[in-house]
Amino acid sequence: MSALCAGRIALVTGGSRGLGRAICLSLAREGAFVAFNYAKSDEDAAITVAQIEAAGGRASAHKVSVLDKPGLAELVKSLDREHGKVDILVNNAGYGQVVPLALMEESDWDEMLDTHVKGAFLATQAVLRVMVRQKYGRIINVGSLAGVKMMQAPVHYATAKAALKGFTESLAKEIGRYGITVNCVAPGVLDEGVSDHLPPARKEEYIRHCAMRRVGKLSEAADMIAFIASERASYTSGATLVVDGAV
Amino acid sequence: MDCTSCDTTPPRPDRPHTFFAHEQDACPACATAVEARVVLRDGKVVHLMRCTACGPQEREVSTDAEGYVRSFLARGVVPDGLVGDHLFKHTTSTCPKCLALVTADVVIRRGQVYFLKDCRQCGPSEALVSEDANYYVKAYAFARAGTQPLKFRTEAEHGCPTDCGTCDDHEQHTCLPIVEVTDHCNLECPICIVDNQYSKHMEPATFQKIVDGLIEAEGVCETIALSGGEPTSHPKILELLAIANRPEIGRVVLITNGIRLGKDRVFAQALKDMGVYVGLQLDGFTADVHTKIRGRDLVSEKDAALAILKELDIPTQLIFVATRGVNDHQIGQVVELFLSGSHFLSLNFQPVAYTGHGGGTFVHDPNDRLTIPGVIRHIDQQTGGKVGYTDFFPLPCSHPQCVSLTYLLRLEDGTSIPFARFIDFEKHATLLRSSATLPATPEVEDALSDVIHDVFARQDEIPRGPEILAALRRSLDEMFPKKPLSSREAFRVSERQSKSIFLHHYMDRHDFDLERLRKCCHHYPQIDGKIMPACGFNMFHRGAAKGPDTPRATFGRAPFSLPVLQ
């Protein structure tokens, strides 16, 4: 059986570490050429590229913020020029921040919403031109269980992730006619990434309520994303797929 | 398919078929030669006939409608090396001398289309009907099913055109009702298409009954036009306009030569206050042109009318009757004027029809006249391609040979760009169904959504792509503001987002084509309750097809004929 994403060109936002890196690795393993952007660490980005190449995949790293509209446009243009298409976009860029509402600064709120939601909007708008033209596309937004279920999670984080669910559903309706699917993958608590911020007691509580009695692995969420990005998921759109071990 | 020029509440039913053309055939029962209506129905091609002896008949001629249309269009391809006329099809026209209905060979000659006729009584004649055979033939590909009114005014008994009013064989509802409210005028135009008797001003009560009848027949109307004569000479014109100004009617248009507008500010202000639109006759810019077409120098009076329309920001349609050798050199100038003002919503070119009190006797050569493609060429050449030949498409709402149009999007810098530069109209035919504005139907919304995404995706390839996107965004903001608009406000806002240039070729005794009349959607409602397709009325009922005192057809009924509608 051929790889799930053979021949596809993917763009992953926030791909230098954590879940983003896992998504890049998974897509590359499934045959996609993976371009990813990152905002901070050149070193982390280099590690992602190195790991992909070590596994026989191809990747490129681009230091562009998801809030840099012209930069994103240029990144997509360069991919389009080089490969003639952009098939997959994974809106992953984000971060966690543990802070109760009472202590939350306005800037905390803005930065969280901007990175998760505005970043997804800008990246999507940048690739949409290509996807509409080619009448094909896979857009996957990385949500969170905190955006789907009532959980003890930072309010601005849960709000941003819930917004991505709405973004997914509305966009799926709007552009489905162009052969573009839009889905949201909402992981529960994973062993790395933003869950690193979770206090141990909260993680234990999660495991108590999880049917599989463990937190998830980054690769388990990433592999679901690779599947949704593939041709095999051609009739799945507007969905939010929870990857949480049954909480 | 509903004609989407109008709102559809209550819904008018679609015709059960797509009317395509006329062809010669024979009655299946008695073999008498009859002209058949070719219709596309359920993927098949059917000839609908009305035999004088046997009544309605039909015959299936093909089980492959698409293949039939392809082969029909292929008939219009002139074989290489052919010298002489290439027969494309047949239709029914009129003898230019006795006005009898005669069969016409539709032939292509040196890239143009002619009718060749041979009247038993008067002998042969021929007439130019299109200056571009390619346009003429391809126009048939735009045929779309019409819509029928909620109520027909007459029943088909003898066949077209004798049962007019409209009968249940008619293929399109009334998109544009034109009510002639007076036969008085303040001009004696050498190309006048009507025949003013200076005898009647329509009473408000009569007009009220006509409007009521229209609403009964149509449900809702996008537009009603008040014409004449010169309607501003009607002493109760404001009262009539008030009667027409009702919720079922989207737009009330006063078609005028503008003389009163320029002189009577109070009157112009009253039109503005009532929300009336003005259709201003403007056939040129110089004294010689006005004198040849309208009988005297009207330059200062037209300027005055244009000034008050601009000052009061009255939504305006310009109407330019284009006449070979008279004003065809000023076509570009009227386009430039039209593009310069935001209150100009549409520009209507009418290649002159040689019919009516003046037009019937206007000196002309039926083989050397302006037709729709000729006017479009002038537009292209005289605007330096600002509005180009390929920007225009046949309008499938009426018969595709009757009207051609282009829409222009208003850009942020005040200039306009034809829709055809960024919309594939063959793909988005829905957007061409309308005769004036794009209504908010689901299919139009879908088409517009496709257009937006298409321009968005190709913005680097399309000339002025980012500007077009900005204009589309502005349109959305204005049409869907944070404070909701009433339906009438929304209508007013939406129609200002784009402009349209129409070319409507009314017919005369030379180029009359019964096939075109069959789907006419510009109608003259009469006081006896009938709603008469315009060119049929001009040819057979008005009594002026060849000028004053032209004998009426035996079935003809003059304007203002009794009995008055009850």
C-alpha cells in the first residue's frame, strides 16, 4: 500500500517542535514534502528538518510568523513556484499558558487569540488561493479537547481552540465546493507539547477519566492528522475529530 | 428556469421546455406546411405546431437535445471557399411592403446575416439582420427556458402573432412592462417609433387597473416604465408615478426626452423624492445629430436635463438610439459620459428600428444598417477597448438575438471594469439571466461566491485583480451593513455596485423575426387588459409600421382601444 500522502505538498505552521514537529514527521513519513514555518528557534527548526531527512523525507523550514501576512503569502508563493501546488495546510501554531482569568492581562488574551485564531486565518487565506485554483486541498486545524469539552483549562486557550472548531465548520461549508476539506483534530492531553504546562495533579485527573488510562503520544495525534490529510479521508469535512483516549 | 430579473414572490412557474428556434415542418396529421416551435424538453427536441386545420400538434425530432444544438450551431459554419450565400436556417418575417408574414431564408453572406424573402404579392426583398454572423450563430447557444406569468391574458387559438396579449404559447413573462400613458409629445422625432395622435392622456383610474392587472399576471415586477408620447406632458404624471410606486414593483422608470426635467426643477425634485428612476433619451451631443433624429437642436436642453439628474443624484438610464451615418460616431462619447457618473446605472443602445410615425419613413437602407454587433464594435473602437467587443454576451432572458449586455464593476478609483474581464460567463450563465440587477437568489449567490473565489485565486493573473477584490469587498460591506437595510434600501444599494450596458434591437418590417417575438419580454400593457409584446405591437397593432396610416393587420388593435379593462 502506498504512503498516505505520497506526492503531496504540505505546509505546517509551528512545525519546529512539539506536536508541530510530530505532524511534520508523520506527513513526511507518509510521503509528503513538508514545509513548515516557525517564529523563534532556528535550532529547533533544524532538528525537525534533520529528523525528517534522516527518515528519508524532504522538508524545508521557514522563519515566518503566522501573524506575518506578507511573509506567509511569499512562503506559499515560493512553494507554488517550486512545486506547482500546495495540497495540505495544518494550522498548528500555538502555545499553552497557565494563568487564571483573574490574573490574565489583556496582552495575554490578545496574543493567545492572535496566534491560534488569527494565525490560522492568515495561513488559510494564503494557501486558499492555490487550493481554489487547483480545486483540491486539505486544511486541518489543530484544536484541543479544551475547545470541545468543559475542562479545567486556561480560558483564553480554551476560547481560542473552540474558535478553531467554529472556523473549521464554517470554512468547510464555504469552500467545500472547490474540493477542499476542512477538519479539526482535537487532541486530549499528550505526553509532550503544550501539556508540559499541565500541573501533575491535573494530568492524573485526566488519566483517571480517560478510558485508556494514559495520556496520548504526540505521534498518535499526528498520525490522525496525516490520515485526515490523505486521500483516504476524502469525504470527511467540517468534522472535529477528538483524539483523547475516550475521556 | 425563472427569469431572475424580478423577485419571484409568488413564484412564476418555469416554462416546461427551453424554446430554441423556429423551423419549417408539416402537420403530423394533415401534412400541411407549418412553422414549428423547436423546444428542448427532457433532453429531447420537439417540434410544437399549431395547424390551422388540426390544432396543436407536436413531433419529436431528436432524442439528443445537446447533439441537436451542436449540429444546429454547426449549420452556421460557412464551408471554406463558398462563394455566395450560405443558408443557416429559416424563419418567418414580414414583407417590407405589404407586411404579410413570409418565410425568410436566414443566410450568411460575407460574415453578415441577411433575411431573404419572397412575397407572393410584392416580390423579393432582403435585409441585413446582423453584422456578425459568428455572434448571431453563437447567440443560439445562450437559449434558456423562460418563465410564464401567473396568468396569461389570452389563449393561443390561431398562433403567433395573432393571439397576442400574451397567450399561453408565449415563451417569456413580462420582464419590462412599458405603459404608454399619453399620446401627446413635445417633439416630432424623425425616428419616432410610436404614432402620437395627440388625443389621450391615460386616466389614473385606468392606469391603476393596468398596474393591478400587471401584478395579477406577474406577482412582482422588477421594473415598470412609463412612456408615451412624452410622459412628462401628462398633466397627472406624478399621480401615475405614485400609483406605480408600490411594494410589488422594484423600480419605477420615467422614460423621457428630458426637456421638462431641465426646465422644471420642482418636477425633478418630485421625481427624486418619489424615488423614481429616469430613462433619458440621449442620442448624441451635437445640434446636427439631434436635428436629424429628434427634429431640432436639443443640446442645451439635454445638458440641462443631465445637470439636474446629476445634481439631484437621480438614478438614470441613458437611452441612445444608434443610427448608421447619423450618430454612430458619438457612441463612444455616450459611453464615456455614462461611465463618468455614479447616478448612471445603465446605458441602453437601441440600434434604430425603422418603424413608427417617424421611423417608418426615415431614409434608410435595410441592407446597410446598425445591428447589435455593429454598435458593440463602435463601443470597442471609440472607447479604445475600455469596453470591448468580447465583453458583451447575448441575454438569454429574451430571445438571444434581441438583447446583448455587459455588466461593469465600479472600482474604488471611480473607473469601471467589465465583468467579462474577470468572470467566465459561459461557466456562470446564471449571472446573465437578469435584465438589470443581480437578485439575491440562491443560484446567483452561489455564482457570485464562485466568482469571488475565482478572482481571489487568480488575482495575480487577472488585470486589476486586487482592485476587483477590493470593489467586491466594498459591495458586500455596502449591501450588508451592520444596520440591516429594508428590502428597498438593499435594492437601491445593490444596483449602485455595478453598471450595465444593454443593446436592444427592436424589430421593423425588414428584420422582423417571429421567432424573436415568441420570447419577447418587453411588453406594452394595454387598457383592454392585454399585455402586448413590443415589436408585435409596433408591427401589427400600432398602425405605423411603415409610417403614418399604415394599414393595421386584420387582428390589430390600436393603442387605447376599448373595451377598457374591467
